Amino acid sequence: MKQLPKVYFERLLEISTDIVVAVDRSGSVIFYNDGAESALGYQADEILGQPVNLIYPSEKEAHAVMAALRDPDIDGPGRIKNFETEFMDKNGVRVPVAISGSIIANERGHEQGSIGFAKDISSLRKQERMATLGQLAIGLAHEINNPLEILVNHVELLERYLKQKASDEDYTREHERIDSIKRELRRIQSIVERVGEMADDGDYETREYMPGRLMTDLALEDEDHPEPEPSGPHCSINGRRVLVVDDDSSIRSSMADILGCEGCNVFTTESGVEALRYLKSHDVDLVLSDVVMPDMDGYELFQEIRGLQPNLPVVLMTAYYYDKDHVIKRSKAEGLEDVIFKKPIDPSRLVELVDARATSRDSSSTPA
């Protein structure tokens, strides 16, 4: 088979957008291409003849690459594929790279040098960081918003207690403190929402909070956090039977207290399996269920309830800020009408929703 002359390959290496560097047996650079100039900032005449260590952040890093080349258990003797390390550009900035390279030997098997193709993986690393941020945002939303749900509910209960028991003077003073707590709770929720938005958009700014140290700018310092809009006409859920399904016992308890204060009969279970077991022998007017639970998700529970009691309204609740597993999307496609997307749930909104959904069931029911 006819082979291309050597000059063709040399020209291809010269114009490659990848970083291509070759060294002799002493570790001096003997080839440095256009891609390396673009990525590292050094011109060829600044590098050729210099120790290859010049483009590494440390001698240790350079030795690690050569050790990998000589290790037969990595990618075979005398070669590496996509070995991740770092170069150092002319301005002292670290450049993450993945190197594929080979040791060059003569006819007798003696090392003459080595050559490596390196890809700048900075953008890949950024994507990985953003994916990690997305996972962090999901976990953060869930782990923070669940306790926030409990705090919001208990503050609501405390305010109701003060209205009933405190004097006008005491209520005015303590009500200011409660309003302050509510404002800070809304601020925490806004921070969590912002983290979720950053993870979803993949875009965020930083600012210096100490010399040489950066922090993510959440852009909340000057934002106003208004009071929630007042609810509509007073809702009546007295006597309504609601099943609350959530694996967090404190959420179950606080939601039961909120709805119970309105005369609602609240029953709770910690899992979808227990909820189904309860529904087989009890009638309720509404099911409020968390989306993420250990035994079955909200979609699976919704499907099971539809098979068991087709006319029973179900409302899903979630502390997450996007539907990662399409639980809500699938449920809505199957007829789910209501979703509370963001915990903590405003207590007045919760009461309104129970009133609307349970009442609509009564109005659509027909005698047997």
C-alpha cells in the first residue's frame, strides 16, 4: 500500500488545533505546533529546546505523565490515552488537558523521546462543574425547603395563637417579630430559588468578598421581598378529610396542625405504600403527596390511586425547582390537575387549594 510522505504528517501536526508537543530523550521540546501556541501562549521559538517542564505547573506533574507512559497497566506499554493532567500557560494559568501520547523508540527498543496530543478540557470541566451545581441545587432545595415548610407552618400557628390569646398591645409587639421571621424565611427561599436558576441557566456572576477570594453573586442584597398577596374570601374546609403523604414526619405533623386548625380531619402516612393501604379501607376527600419518596414517587402513587379511586383528587408537592425525572409532567399528562411546585407552601394557599379541590369533588360526585 502506498504511504504518504513524512512531510504530510508533519504538516498535519503543525496545523492541528490540538496541543501537540514532542520531546527528546532528555526532556527537551523538539516539536511544538500551532495548537500549542494558541492554547498556551508561548511561541515556538520560546519553547523549542527548553525543558518540557516549562509547560507543566510542577516537575511532579511532568514526571507523573512520563510514569504513566511507562506503566504497562494503564494503556499498555509506552502509551497513554486521555490521561488527565494540567499544563501551565505563559500567564501562569492552569489549563486542564487530556493527553494521548506514545514513547518513541529506535530499532533496538531504546527510548528516543515521546510525543503527545493534548486536548484542552476546560469547557468540559466547566460543564462538569455546572452539572455538579445542578445536583447540588436539587439536594439543597430539598434539604432546605423541607425544614422551611415546617418553620413557615409553625410561624403561622404561632400567629394564630397570639391572635386568640394575646392582648392587643402584646399582639402588636409580637406580630412585628413574626413579620420579621417571615421576611427572613422568604429571603432564604429566594436564595435557594436563585441557586436553582443558576444551575438551570448555567450562568452566574462572582464578586470579591475578600482580597483574592471570590463568591457567587446571588444578587439578593437589594431585592425587595414583598408580603404574600392576601388570600381571597375565607375558605371553609371544616370536616374535610385529607390524607397527607410525606416521608418527613415534621412536615406531616405541621401540615396536619395547619389544616386541623381550620377544622380539617387530617390523616398522615410516611410512604406511598402505606397511603394505598390506608385508602383501601378509608375514604378521604383529597390526597396531598410529596413527589420524592423512598418507596414510590408521586407519579406512581397518583397512578395507583386512579386505579383504586378514580375520582379522588390528588395534589403533588415538591421542594425541587425542576422536574428532573418528569414525575410531574407524566402525572399531568395522565390528568393530574394541581401541583405545588415550591415548598415551603404558603399556609393560606394550602387552605385555599384544599377547599377548592375537596369542594370540586363534592360538586362532581353523584349519589350511588
